[in-house]
Amino acid sequence: MTSSIVSVVGAGHVGSAVANALVLRRACDRVVLFDRSAERAEGEAWDIADAVPLLAEMDITPSADYADLAGSEAVVITVGATPAPGQSRLDLLGSNAGIIASVMGELDRVCPEAVVILVSNPVDVLTRIAIEASTRPAHLILGSGTVLDGARLRQRLGELLRVEKDDVHIYVIGEHGDSSFPVWSSATVGAVRLEDCPLPGSTSLLQLKDELTTAIRRRGREIHERKGYTSYGVASAAARIVRAVVRDERRIFMVSVRPAEEYGVGDVALSLPSVIGRAGVERQLLLRLSDEEQQLLDHSARVLDEAYRSLSGSGTKA
Amino acid sequence: MTSSIVSVVGAGHVGSAVANALVLRRACDRVVLFDRSAERAEGEAWDIADAVPLLAEMDITPSADYADLAGSEAVVITVGATPAPGQSRLDLLGSNAGIIASVMGELDRVCPEAVVILVSNPVDVLTRIAIEASTRPAHLILGSGTVLDGARLRQRLGELLRVEKDDVHIYVIGEHGDSSFPVWSSATVGAVRLEDCPLPGSTSLLQLKDELTTAIRRRGREIHERKGYTSYGVASAAARIVRAVVRDERRIFMVSVRPAEEYGVGDVALSLPSVIGRAGVERQLLLRLSDEEQQLLDHSARVLDEAYRSLSGSGTKA
Amino acid sequence: MTSSIVSVVGAGHVGSAVANALVLRRACDRVVLFDRSAERAEGEAWDIADAVPLLAEMDITPSADYADLAGSEAVVITVGATPAPGQSRLDLLGSNAGIIASVMGELDRVCPEAVVILVSNPVDVLTRIAIEASTRPAHLILGSGTVLDGARLRQRLGELLRVEKDDVHIYVIGEHGDSSFPVWSSATVGAVRLEDCPLPGSTSLLQLKDELTTAIRRRGREIHERKGYTSYGVASAAARIVRAVVRDERRIFMVSVRPAEEYGVGDVALSLPSVIGRAGVERQLLLRLSDEEQQLLDHSARVLDEAYRSLSGSGTKA
Amino acid sequence: MTSSIVSVVGAGHVGSAVANALVLRRACDRVVLFDRSAERAEGEAWDIADAVPLLAEMDITPSADYADLAGSEAVVITVGATPAPGQSRLDLLGSNAGIIASVMGELDRVCPEAVVILVSNPVDVLTRIAIEASTRPAHLILGSGTVLDGARLRQRLGELLRVEKDDVHIYVIGEHGDSSFPVWSSATVGAVRLEDCPLPGSTSLLQLKDELTTAIRRRGREIHERKGYTSYGVASAAARIVRAVVRDERRIFMVSVRPAEEYGVGDVALSLPSVIGRAGVERQLLLRLSDEEQQLLDHSARVLDEAYRSLSGSGTKA
């Protein structure tokens, strides 16, 4: 009997959007939507369940008991406060670090072999905390990282160059936040290097890079300013990663991981190209970075490490 | 050039969930999400747009200008207040009737040939008001009605009888609300009449009918009590109807329509089996009702007519 | 690790079309295409495999060793001669009965828990032989039967009545051949009985039934006369049944089964409404037949029993 | 009313497989399967049509009258002999050149704006002949070229490197035949250049390139030797290209086109990276080739030009 179960922890805006995306895209056979509040889990799960007879063919059940998560192939963690407008992702850290450590403890108990995907922010520091708090191997834990940032960039570049986004190959790495950056040096359109592609109008490549880097970083904030939070986009990112795990796709995603030693950036978690499959992070691909890009990566790692260290004494670690 | 555009009016919980469902299920080629507030339309449309590079292949654009709705094949109206917990759908009528009449005026101007699908509540009275306010033919206007109620019932019955929901054929008709009812007399499982089907355990058919009728009516309220509104389910219902229009499916749905004369229930709008395609309500199927069922339908029509008449003097009509 | 394997026995026209349909519709995770001739299995599997990088996401592997079928959730049997133009399905019986019995022996050895779906003709007699030859329980063995006949009828009726085929509920039962018949007495369109539906033009219902019954029976022969065999249609029927098994859908299909005692037609196998899921024939639904329909069923059973008995002394049974 | 029509010319093994793939993958709304023999078109179209009620939702109709192709957005040409085992693709040229020129004449008459996709072999020379014979602009004519060769290579490389094929970016260009070659110099895995990827075991990159180049070229022949022709694979390639046209995807494919001047290879048609959308070949991407690769391309062009010139005096041209 082959039946793939995916659980979502937290039934707030993001968690319910993740569960809904899993159902509408049939990313697995069964979804368990967990929330400490049974009422909240029921409200959202039942609302989503109404879609099933009309558009989809799968099960979704609410739960307020971690035991129901047993057997999950993947668990998406969405709990924790989301940033208020103007608040940076790192500001949230204090409140969310303890929650994540405690959720990991529960998951280690009920589904020690599941791949855990963190969506809560600040996602990179929380991924690091989850890795340190959990008894499961680090390759089973990853953050949604810059998956969304890269997707936005490919979409924009594709529109500018009038080419399908799937033929635009460029990665956004580093912190999911202000220090993220596209790896322009390895960008290609099809198998043609970006610098060999004719650009539209009179834009120079330098201008283009600048504008896009800024636009991508700003997009999340623009949505925040308008709707107070983001949900649908990050839900799609999570659903896409889940599918790669459930189908053992071995597709490359920029997810938040503990970097391979070769990058020389220490013990933080940040987004780097990783092969995602049934075992979570199957392995990392080693990107060749220009000197400037390596400096940007070092900077991103420092920002994240400082945020992490600012937690000391808060009792979360230990 | 074949490119199907569907517009959603209102970017609140329901409207944004409808737009998201249209995108995740690729129900059309392009979605326009309209709201009087450009900010709100942008916040939701941009959030949803982030899904496109990851899961889907289509466009979604925000708008605060009705002119952008030109060329739509279908328009889903989601504007208007949603009921507070405990508040009945009819209580909303006063506030929403005027809004709908004015939206219909705008749509008549910019997309007079589009199929208009109302989701706002109380959906049946608002559908009647939309039909009366609009210059377009009545067959181009319909309410989402009891599509969701029937879907829930088929799902539940299928689980009880251990048969796929798509093989359970039963309709819920009348008001989308407390006076709706399943047409038990014509229910079949596959081509087997429901009364010939073995029931599980020691349940009698009468008991079963009773329990399910109550459960279905109560479900919307249970979700409301828990999350304060419903969104994902009704969004799926709207997306399902949209697909039938865009693909000219001629599939039968229980949508809110002006009843065929043969039903003898006058000028109200309520849910009855209708063939849905490119022309909206292509035609109605005439259900053979038992005497009891005809009485229930008459009752439902009376309830709706009274609600409608309670508006008199409010200036909405005329 | 959840990976659903489906095997196809025989890589001729029908077998390769079945494998191709399984791949293009992603009905499972992996397809094994078996043929006694490794060359033939390779030629077809490799040709189909070329589709994978372009349209699908799954594995297909050739095999000439029954051991490779271990772990299959379903096996589709397509081996045996196909009827030459003018030759009846029953004429094939002599040559195909022995082959099927021997294939069942191999399958009992390597995948005793798989659901076996027979497509080879004459499908009803071969299904009976497979049930008798095999050590697995009868519910794990079924023939594709009149699935295609019923699909054709729903499609035609839907076109005539201008309603989506999925809203036309009518079954074709009995022998997959000249004695099959639609169960008109229980036909509905949506929840409306067929006799209550307005017909197009001046056709009477009697005329309509007559014309359609003949057209459906004749369709297979018309294709045969033109292309010498059928492949794509029956492949879709097989792929549809496979999906119901792999996803444990519990959907109702008219497949060839050993009839429930209540039908009173003895030990033959013929098509009757059956709930198909992971356990193969989960159960049968009991159709209420008119007197005339019961006579047609009795006739169909007699035709099939005589064909079966004509095998005596051929050594196939024992 | 948006309804996309795609026609297939020729209802042999390849043409019927193309029509079947278009239906099973719903690449468009309606398929017209044309053959000079009405009988053959009917046999195949009716067989495929049986899939529709079970797996798909679209129309397929047979035709022996070119007038039925009016309104097509794309036309796939599959007519002409297929090579016997051992026969080279170029050997077929004599017999197929005249057929193609005459088909183009018919298409210019009934659907002058359709994108024409050639599948018949030798595909490159026939594409050149089609471009010269037709009155439509060259960007509306293309050959399936090395789409399949590249797909095979990505699949193999992906398996070897244990990465999803969609993350392997490498092109096979030139003649669809013995002189085709992968553009190794621009190969990347994700955004990592192939030479920076760790290889499995002790294989050297040089060995790997050699083995794969040979394996890819040989694959078509291996299938031919086993089944006498290829059909499913090339049908998927055609269906994939059709989808890019119908959905205006602007995806990059290696299809047979008249090369951009910058390649300096004259008037032949051969496979080069091209952006495919509603307008057929929207434009070509200019690949940066190593010296060795440019020599291989020159060689490929010479082979094709000689084959074309060998036709002189045959009356096909002029």
C-alpha cells in the first residue's frame, strides 16, 4: 500500500495556504494539518477539504495531536509569528527560536525519518536551530530559503528576454533576506551564457543586474506592505519542495542548508544549490563563485551568524 | 490567438482564494484580480504570482480599473461583507445588494458578453438582483449556489458506502442556506438506486438521510465558527464552475438560476440542475420531484422571495 | 519509500500501447514491459522511454524475465493473438486459453498479490480460465470487459443530449461482444432519468436505444476492419482501470468478473458493475434489471458458457 | 470561443502515435487526423477517440479532405516512408521529397498561417525542401530535428550524475543523424559547469562524452532494429513542440531550422537552439561554439547540403 503523507505544522495563514497548495496540486496522497488549537486546524482543514470533491482527489485531516504525524514523509513547519510591516525577519528570531526547538523535539519523537522543511522566518537561523536541536541527521532538515527569490528572478529575466522561465538558469543564494544575491557569473539562457544574450532596448547588462537584484529583494517587502503577510507564494515554494521529496526527484533547489565545507563559511545555514529527493538534501552541488560573489556569500554568512549569536543566553540553545 | 481571461472582482479572503485556485488548477490562461484598492489587488496578485514560476504556467495581474476586465470569458464576483459568526446569510443582504447592482453596471459596460458567477452572500438573492440589474441575458448570470453542499454530500455518502464520490449521484437544491435539501428520490450510486444499496452497519436509510442533511447544512457554519469565514472551499467551487465555462464542458451543476417555469416557483433565483458551458446556463434539466421535495422547494423559494421583498424601499431596485 | 509498479505482459500492438498510456498519463511510478522476446520488449520500452524526458516523469524498463515483475501492484495481460477481420472473438479461444493459464502460473509465482487485469480476447472466457488456473483469490482477477463499450455509449449519448459524458450514467454489461447490452432501465442524465430527458429532433427513445446499441457493438468491428486491430482505445481502458487500482479509487467499472450469486447466471465471467480498488474487485453492486434485461444477461452467460465448454478435451483445463 | 486545433498529416505508425500523444497529454482542444485514405484515418482516429471518455477531454476527428485542416494552429507532417532496418535516413530522400513539396502546397492553400512541424525523415533535408516549396514565411516551418536526441542525452546524464534531467542543460545540434553532436562546451548541471561536477566512479569526462555521444546516436537505430520503426518517442517530441506553439511558451528547443547567418553554414536546415512559440521559430539563440564544435557543425551542414544536391534533376525543386 503506497500512500504518501505530508504534515503541515501550524494552521495560520501560511500553514493553511501550504495545505491548500498541497491539495490543489496533489503533491501527495494525504495531508495532516496540525495546530495546537484543534479548532483552528479543523476550521482550515474542513474548508480546504471542500475542494476535494470538486478539484482534487486526496485526503486532508485536521489534528491537534502530534501522534497523528507518524508516518509522514515530509513535514512543513510554518509556526511562529510573521514579521509586521517594517519589521525585519531577524527581529522575529527571539520569539520563534524556542518554538522551533520544541516542535523539533515533538517531531523527533513521532516521525524521526521525515524530511523537515522550515518555512517560518527568519528561515535561515531557524533552520540552523532546528538542525542543532534535532536528533535526526542534518540532511533531513532544510529551509525554504531563496527558492522563491530565484523563481521570481527567473520569471522576470524570462519576460525581459522573451524566453520561457524554465530556460533561464540562475541561482539566488545566501540569506533569505537583504543579503541574498544572484550568482550572475554562472547565469545561462538555455546553454547560452547570459552575457552572450542580446538584451532588449538599450539596457546594459550591468543596469539589468542591478535593477533585478533590487527588485527581487524588494518583492517580499512590497507584498508585506500591501497584505500584511505573504502566504500563497511561500506555500507554492513549500509545495514544490515537498513534491521533489515525495517523488524523489533529485531536482536542484536553493534551500537553506548547512554549507559544504568547501564554501568556507562555517556553521550557519543559508541557501545553496542542493539536490532534493527522498533523503532530503541528497547532496550539494559546488558552485564556482567569482571573487565578488564569494565576498557576498561571506557577508551573508556573517549576518546570519551574528543574528544567531544574539540569541545567546536566551536559553533556546544549550 | 487563443487566450482565456477570467476576472475576479474583490481581492479579500474569498477573491484572492478564487484567484489562487484558478492559477494552481490552471483553469484559464490569464487571471485579472480586481479591487477598488489597487494596493490590495497588488498585494494578493503578486503573492499569488510567486506560485507561477514554481507550480503553474499562467499570468495573474492586479487591477483597480474595470477597463482591464474587457475580454473576460467569465467574471467571479466576491465583493461584499461576509457573515459574522452567528449572523445569517440573509442578514447581509442590505449591505451587499447595492454593491452588486453597481458592480453589474460596470461589468455591463466593459464585458457585456462574459459569464458572471456570483459568490457573495446571500448568493441567491444577490443573483436575482444581478439578473434584474444587468442588461445581459439571464443565462449569463449564475450564483455558486449549492455546488459546495452537493460536493460535500457526495463525499460523505461515498465514504459511508465505500465508493468513489464521482459515482455518487445526488443533488442538493434550493436556497444556499438553511432551506436547501438533497433530492433523495433521485439519488443513485453508479446506476443503482440508493434504496437498493446495502448500507453499512445497522443504519436505516431514513436515519442516514436525516443525519447527512443536517451535517451538510451545518458544515459551512462549523467552518465559520472556527475560522471566521470560508474561503478555500468556495474558491474551489468557483474555479470548478469557471472551468466548465472556459472549456464549454456542458457539465451539470446545481447553481443559482432563475428557475424554469415548470418548477412553478416564480421569479426568485435558487439552485437547480443546470448545464454549464460557454453560454453560462446553457439550459436547465427538469428534475422529477416527489411531493415532499416540491414542498421543500416551494418553501425555499418563499424564504428567498421574502428576503428579497424586505429590501423594498431600500432603493436598490428600481 | 512509495513507488507503484505496474507490469504489462506482452509487447505487441496492445501491450506497447498500454505501456505508453500508463507513461503518458502517469498512472503509476514505474512500468515493466515484459515479453518472451527480449528484443521486442526492448524495442517498445526504449521507444516509449524517449517520451519520458519530454512529457512524463517515470520509469519504463523492458524485461524478458518474469522475476522482474515482483512487487507489481497490477499486471495487465495483453498476450495472445488478436482477431483477424471477420473472425469472432470466440474463435481465438483455442489458441489463447493455454497461453493465459501458463502466464497465470508464472504470475502466481512472482507476484501473487498483484491485481491481474486481462485484456486479451475473448476477454470473458479468458478471465474465467485465469480465475480457475490461478491460486490467487478471484477478486484479484478481472477482465477489461465492457469498460470501452460503456465509455463509447456515454460519449455518444452525451453528444446527442448536449451534456458532458461524465453526467451520463449508463452501463453496458454482459459479454464483451455481440451479446453485450446497455442497462437502459437505470440510465440517468445527472439525477434525471433518461426517459424524462427531452430528446433532440423527432427521435423516439426507442429508436435512440436501438441505434446506439447497434452502433456501440459495431464500433470495435469498424476499427478492426480499418486498421486490422485495436490498440489505443483498449490501452486507455486498461490504464484507467490500473489507476483505480493503484490509487485505491473504489470507482465503479463494468469489468469482467465472476458474477454475484444474486444474478443467477452461474460460473461464467462477464461484465457487471464492480467497485475497483487496491484489492481488485472490492465488491459488486447489485443492479436491478428489468425482465427483458435479465433475459439478455442469461443469454450472454449462455453464449460464454458454451464457448468455455467447447474447450473441453483441449487440455487447457484439467 | 477559444479552441485550439492541431492537425496531423498521415495516419501511419508515427502519425497515429502523434495524434494519440496529443490526446493523452491534452496538448490542444481538437485534433484532426488526416490521411489520403479515409479508411486509415477513421481506423486510427476512432481507436484513439475511445480514450477520450476514459482519460482525456477533447475531440479527435478523421479526415481525407485537406479543407478540414483550415484553422489549425499547428500541423504535424508524418507522411513518407520510414527507413527499413539498415537503410540510412538520407536514402529515403528521393521518395519523400516530392510528397512533402506537394503536402506543403495543400497546406499553403488551407492553413497558410499554421506552424508546420515536420517529422518525416530525413527530417533536415525535408525541412529545407518544405521551406523552399512553401509560400509561408520560413519561421513557420521547422523539423523535429534533434529534440529527441537531446532529451535522451539529458536523461542519461541525469541518471549518471543522479540529478533530475530537467537540471541537466546540454544541447545536441546539427543533422538529426550520424553527424549530430552534443555541445559539450556549454553543458551545465544546474548552474554548475559540467567540468566542475564530480563524476561517478573512475570515469573521466572524456570517456563519458565519448560513450554518451555514441549511445545517443545509436539509440534510434537500436529501436529500429528491434521494432522496425520508431513511433512513441518521436510522437512525444512532436507533441512537446506542439504544446510550446499552442501555449506560446517561448521555450528553447533544438529544432531543424534555416540557421542564422552568424553560424556561417549556408542554406541548409539543421538543428540549432530556437525559441518556439505561437509564431513557430520566434528567434534563434546564438550558441558560442568551440573551434572543434564549429567544425562539427560545418561537417553536418556539408553532409546535408550534399544530400540535398543529390536530388537535382529529380524535378522536386524548381
